[in-house]
Amino acid sequence: MALLSALCLASCTQPSAEKFSISEAAISQLVAEVPAADKALLEKGVRQAASLWQAADGSEADFVQFVKENYVADEAAKKSLYDKLARASEVINGAYNQLSVDLSKPVVLSGPQPDNVDYLLSEYSPYAHLSDDMYQNKLAFITMLNFPFYSLAEKNELGKSWSRQEWAYARMGDSYTSRVPASVKKVAGKAYNDAENYIASYNIMMGHLLTDDGRRLFPSDMCLLSHWNLRDEIKSNYANLPNANEKQEMIYQVMERIVNQEIPAAVINNADYDWAPYSNKTWQNGAEVTLQPEGAERYQRILDIYHADLLADPYYSGMPTAIVRNFEGSMEVSAQQIEQLFTELVSSEQVKKVAALIKERLGRDLRPYDIWYDGFKSRASLSQDVLSEQTRKLYPTPEAFEAGMPAMLMNFGFSRERAQYIADKIKVEGARGSGHALGTMGRGYNSFLRTRIGATGMDYKGYNIAVHEFGHNVEQTLDTYDIDYYTLAGVPNTGFTETLAFVFQKRDLRLLGQKSIINDNTTLDIFWGMYEIMGVSLVDMYTWRWLYEHPEATAEQLRDNCLRIAKEVWNKYYEPVLGSHDATLLAIYSHMINAPMYLPNYPFGHIVEYQIEEHFSKLPNPDNIAPEIDRIWRIGRLTPNAWMNEAVGSDVSTQPILNAIDRIVGK
């Protein structure tokens, strides 16, 4: 879906080889002769349609006739046209999305090991020819002629006074703004799919990890997916557990080996070998063996996606790189603005103050993995084993978690009827990987919550992730089923769906009947989470910037420069706080591999999260957040600042949380 979103956003000019030029005389004639209440809007639509018209679509005379026959000037008729196009989009998107969901199940859900046919079917994209079809039957031209595309700058400025209907019309204008051939989309689909499959099976057999003196620190059957489960195991060991800090140090060493690609390839997702990550030695059946390192496989996945994006770039002249399409197109925030937001926070004095507080609580110097310090959460002092015992009893199967969702929603303040209405539209399934949420794209279809549940039931870490994904599903349900205009379905960018997922996740103990308080510790936790993920995001962004500067790079060169970038970001913003010169930990996130440049959505979501949580804290009953969830996540897909102003009355900004940190730890 990240790929689909990227391919649906672009400028309105094609490469010269495919461009069919409509003359200025013809455009001027149409603007003068075609009846229109708003001549500027007519000209905008005509020019955009002309820019994408090709020889195969007809002659210039055909184009002139097409405009005269299909431009709708009457407002009532235009609304009728919008309704028909929106309904058609929902029918097509909903059905196509469901087809993709069903075909990919053998690959993404728990069950028998998928074979080659399963992978090939999962790579099939029903969307591949959709855009071509819409241009061939001229529906794409009818759409852009009557509902032209607005740039991000235009949306930010004009949108201040737009009605809901005008916003809906503008979003309809985002539908057709490029003509990327199906063959190019297919290459991209395969690259993303291969990267996803690579990550979904990147398991570390923790029971087969050895210290250099031969000890095993983890249960024999523990299997953790990188990076998510490894990170969460580090977090769980901030509780008072045996060998807690030694376990954290070992996982950190594993992560560094993965990022550096020194990890022996044969130990990945394989219990046949014992591995000592410090010495990087391996054994089989007690005998030491020599295994080849992974090398650059991790970075080859990034490179394949980059090469697929290069194929698509010529079809997006106004947004000519994947970087621009990701930020100004998908996120609707420029990369420069994102970088400024992030660097302001990670370089702030407030970071050092919070780090000093963490150091005091831990009673030791900070280490790189303390970017995942979890002690601000109320669960940090609780035994993960005790919590897992509770969650395994409650949720032995995906069906049990699904049955428990209405009660979770009622805990937030939803009525029984409203909770059931939302839960009925979410299907829970067992995941092969760590789990994810997959939204519906049309009313009449379910959203899907994929969660990893072991043979003995859902452990606490899995439960915590599942509650996060449940927040995604609630957002996906509210802003699809209850939206007033289909083209406004969704949120401004994925950072905003991460926001509701974070809101749910931090209340996971409350859903288990435990005491869960939203207070100053919550603010500290959100802030430290921002600090962590902003650095990871900067590495992702800078790596792609380097790729576009070095289009001939090999996987090995990409690896070496990604490591260089990770070290530079670490040394500048993290070494002064956490030590360890040249640490490469910031490059561990799996999203860099299977969803490039998605990571900035997380810290952006944290920024929004804090502003939302601050808003919740001012409610008459801060525990009853359901009415505001219902209101806020039905605002729909405006631009980020427009959405935030409707939600809480202010722009997206890090200043509120920086001010709050000063209040908590002192200036």
C-alpha cells in the first residue's frame, strides 16, 4: 500500500518521448469558449489534462472535442459527477485491495511454509493496469478536467478557507496525476515484495546465542524477529530480571552484527547453529564451524527498491525523485521541514536533561541501546513473565483477541453498541512476521489485524504490538466507514494513524485491568521515543539522499555509506548523550529495508501524539477519550496542519513537548 500511495502522487508532465503536445492556441480557445463559472479552475483542469494526453488518446481536435463534451460547469451536475466517480473509486479500491489481501495470505499469515507459487501470487498486483485502463477509457481525463490537482503549497494556502466539499474535490484531483506504465509498477511491486519477504523471515534464534564463555542467556525456544522483537526484548529487560543488562548488551551486539552484515548468514532463521555474537564464532553439534557473513544482502533489498524508483522517476517530473514523492507527495511535508523538526529536537538541551534523569534511575552510564529505555512506562517495573502469563490466558488464539476487542473499546469510553460496530469491521489473523494492520479501502470490507501468537498463546510483547495495531484498525474503520466524502477517507499521512496506534499502545496495561496513568512520565516516554526514532529516520533520509547522488552504487557501497551515515548521525546527536563513538545502531530498523522513508512517519506521529495527549488531558474526564477519538479520526485526509488545527487548534510543532520537558525537569 505504501507503493500504491507513492505511485498515485505526482506532477502532471510526462517524459518527452511520450508527451503529445496540445498547442497553447487550443488551450486558450477552450478556456475562452467553454462555459465555466471559474475560468481559472477551467484552465487548470484543461492544462493538466493536456499535459497527460498522448497520441494514442487522439488528435488535438479530439482533445478539444473531449473537453467541450466532458467539462461540467453546473455545480449540481459537478457534485453528481463527483459522487459517481467517488463511488466507482471505492468499489474498485475495495475489491482490488481485498484481492491483494487474499492472495498474500499464505506468505504473511502463520501456517505452512510458503512455496514459490505462493510468493508469485503474493507479488501479483491487481492495481498494475488500473491507471492505464482509466486513461484508455478517458475516465482519468474526465476526473482531472473537472477536479484538477492542487500542489501542496496550494492546498496549504487555499485549504484554509475550503469547505469539506472543496477538500473532497481537491482530493479527487490527486487521483490521476501521472501515467506510470504497468511494467514499471510491476518491477516496483516485486522489489517491495522481495524486501518484505526477506524481513518477515529474519528471525534470531535467541536460545542458540552464546556468551564468549559458553553460557546461554535466553530460553531455548525463544525466536525474535529483527528488529522489532529484538528491540522489545531490550525494553523488557529494564525490569528487575536475572542477567537483564547482560541480555541487553548481547542483543546490542547482535544488532550491530546485523547492520554491519557480519552476522553469519546461516544462523538467520536457523536453529542448526550456535552463535557467539561477540566473537562471531559458530558451532554445529558442539563443533566449531566457519560460516560466511551475510555480506550485503540487507542493502541489496534497498538497492532493488531504489532501482525500481529510478524507472518510475521520469513519469513524475514535478516530483522527480522518490524522496520528493515520499515527503511532499505522501507525507505532504517537505523533507527540509521534516529534517528541521527532527534536528531541533535531537540537538536540544532537553535531551541531555532527560538522559541525566535516565542515568540516575539506572545507576550506570548510558549505553547506545538506552535509546529504548522503557522505564517511564508504568509496566517497566512489572515482570514480563507475569504479564505474559495473563495475556496467554486471555488470548490463546487470534479469535480470542478478536472477541476481546469490544471490551477494550468500552474501556476507552465507547458505548457497547459503538464498540461492537467498530470491532465487527476488524478481523484478527495470526501473522508469520511481527504483525501489522491492514486497512480496508472501501465500506463493506474488513480491516485486518495480523498478530504473532505462539503455540502457548500471545505473550506480552506480542500483546503490546497487537494493541498498537488495533489502534491503526480503529482509525482505518472510523475514517472509512464514517467519512462524509470518500476521497477524504484516511488521514493526512501515516504519522497520523501512528498517533492513534500510540494512544492505544500506551494504555495496554489499562486494558489488562492494571493501573495505567497518563502523567509526566508519559510525556517523558513520548519525548524519549521521539529522540530515538528521529535519529533512525535521519539515517534513512540521508541514505536515500546519498543513493540519488550515487545512482551507480553497488550493494557493498551502499552498505558502507549507510554505516558511515549512521555513525555520523550518532556521533553528532547521540554520542554526547549515550557515548560509544561510531555506533551503527541507528541503521537497525527493518523499515529501512522493506518500507524506505516510512520511518519519518513515526516521529512525526509522536509529535502529533503529544499534542493529542495534551488535548486529552484537558478533557473533563481524561479517561473517557472515545468521543474525541470519534471526532478527531473522522476529520479525514486534509493536509497535516489543517487536520491538526481542526483536531486541537494548532499547527504540528515540537515546541509544546519541549516546553513540557522544561516544566518537568527544570530549565
